[in-house]
Amino acid sequence: MGMYRKVTLFLLRVATGWLFFYAGVTKILDPTWSAAGYLANAQTFPELFAWFVSSTNIAWVNFLNEWGLALIGLSLMLGIFVRWSALAGAALMVLYWLPVLSFPYAGEHSYIVDEHVIYLIALLVLAAFHAGRTWGIDAYLRKR
């Protein structure tokens, strides 16, 4: 693998990791944060997202969202279990995209593709190219 490819893959992995980590930590540290507002107005599959928002489910939905983001981000930044964390992050991005999708519009300013789809594709690139093996702990684990 050429140096340019290594550097760009590393930068994509670390930057995406930071994005996820920061989003998760800020949610964890904010006791008033909840996914309820975002999910309650779902345009696509409103019944599914209403189920997530229900009083019996919102606590675990919030917990998985906060800690999922933080741990996926940490995994990406450190380059450990990148394939698994990237796929988990991609699944999370689908769950972020669907509530704002009112086909063919995604949010107010996007036509099908919004930032969640771009993040999803970036995460799939990280998984496909084994990005943790480029200056990450995955490279060390692979050698052992």
C-alpha cells in the first residue's frame, strides 16, 4: 500500500473516529440529552421509531446511542476492531438517516443523500480497506 493511501486512510479513520467519539461523549455528559425529539418526528417507518421513543425503550435507546457513538469513535481512533466498529457505525447511520428521510428528500436541504449517507459510505470504506491495519492496533494484533 502506498504512503498516500496509508495517510489518507489513517486520516479518514481518525477524523471519523473523532466525530463519533465527540458526539457520544457530549451526549453522555449532558444529562438532559435524549434521542426522543429526533426520533419522535420520524418521516420513514414512524411506527418503528415511535416504539424506540416509548417510555419502556427510550432509556436503553439513549444509552446505546451515547455509548455506541463514543465506543465506535474510540475504536476507530485507536484502530482496534475497526471492521466491526465501522459496520456498527454504518448501521447507526442508517438509523439516523431514516427518521429524516421523507423520500426522496432527506431533511430540508438534501435529495436522498445527506451527511448520514456520506458517513455511512466512509465507514464502509474503512471496513473494506481494513483501516485498522494502517497504523492501528489491528495491525499489531494481526502480527500476533
